[in-house]
Amino acid sequence: MPGRVDGKIAFITGAARGQGRSHAIRLAREGADIIAIDVCRQLDDVPFPMSTPEDLAETVSLVEKEGRRIVAAEVDVRDFAGMKAVVDRGVEQFGRLDIIVANAGIGTFGRPLSELDERVWRDMLDVNLTGVWLSAKAGIPHLVDGGRGGSIVLTSSVGGLKAYPNTGHYVAAKHGVVGVMRTLAVELAQHHIRVNSVHPSQVNTPMVMNESTYRLFRPDLESPTVDDFAPVSQLAHMLPVPWVEPEDISNAVLFLASDESRYITGVPLPIDAGSMLK
């Protein structure tokens, strides 16, 4: 039985692990071939271990186990030329592009905006906002030239819809993603290309499950653990869960990438266990 994105090609950033890997596997399971990139190295000021070449190789293996093809490369989303070269190579090999999932992002130490280091601000905006725009920009010409329409999904956050203290650089970047999404939705509608954003709450990935996050949520403790983080994290949600899983976001990405959402564009979709009701 055909999958929900059978025969389509998806370009996914930040695909080595976490949400990006989950998106790649989910779309592959539903019939898509994958073009995947990830930086696969540690970036300055990021307080948790980032992805590795071995992580990306594992994503390749997992996609291939689903019976799908994948082109993968180590590229920083701030490197437009590098990204474009990978997308162009993937399209040359697969013959088309239908879906863009601009997922790559970072989290860095939080401080009040009045105390935040300028370099930390710039790095956050460069990766989490400019990198999202460049990811879409690298693939849009192929979507337009294909003449079949397409779907672009940008990863924002509940922090792209409301503010939180001590994470102003992240909040600003993720709010900016909504502006990029809405503008692209207007600009690309004439080509039957839909553009939407997903807005997760805390997700069970290495970007959230690390000591810096635990300290951000539990500044009252000297060495908080995941068990200390969980009840405070749950307070952010209406549903009685402390976080959501990567596959919960992937299910939303799949819906927005598939023809089931063919008339949905310009929509910020929370997957947040009711966080936006708080």
C-alpha cells in the first residue's frame, strides 16, 4: 500500500539525531527518499554534546533499513553554498524535490537579554533564524522548477509564539521563523507550495535533556537531574506530561508534508501538550 509521501523527495536539516533523524525515518517509512545534512561538530557556546559524523551515518543506515535512498553530508546551515551543493546533488540523483524540513537548531545558555553576550546572540540568530531561511532558499528553486507544488515545514518552538525569561535570543530567533514562514507562504502560494511551521514544547532529545536545561528550569538546585526537571517541565503543559517525543513532532511534519494538508499554508502548529494554554 503506498505511503503518505510515496515517491517524494525530502530535504531535512539537522538530520543526524533528535527530531531531524526522527523526521527522516518517518518520511522514509511513508515512501520518501531523503537528502540530509547536519553540522556534525561542536559549536561554540553550545553547552551539550552536539551531533557527530557517526550519528549522521546511523541516520543513513536507519533510512536505508526503511528501503529508501538517502544522500547525506556534513554541512552547517549557515553555509548556503555548501547546503545548495548538497541539495543540487540530491536532486540530480533523485530527479526532484518535494519537501523541505528546516529543522536544524541550537540551544545556548540563557541569561537576561540585558546581560547576554553579543556573540551568543548572533550565533543563535545565525543558526536558528538565518539558517532556517537559507535551508528553505537552497531548495525553493527546485520546488518551483518542478511545477508540482510542494511543502516546506520550518521548525520553530512554543518559544516562537510566546516569551520566556532568560532565553530572549532563542525566543527572538524562533519568533522570526514565524515571520519567514508566513512570508514564504504568501510568496510561494502561486506555485502551489505550502509553508507552515511546527512549534514543539520540550522534546525528549539531547538538546533538551542535558544539564544546562535542568539548571535553567531548576536554578534553585546546585546539580539538578532529569528527575528534578520533569515536574517543573510538566507545569508548562496542560496535559500531564513533562515533555513530548520526537515522533510526535514527526507525525505533524508528515501531515504537513503530505497531500492530506494540501490546503493548509501559513499555519503555526503547536505540538505542545497544551503549553500555549498556560
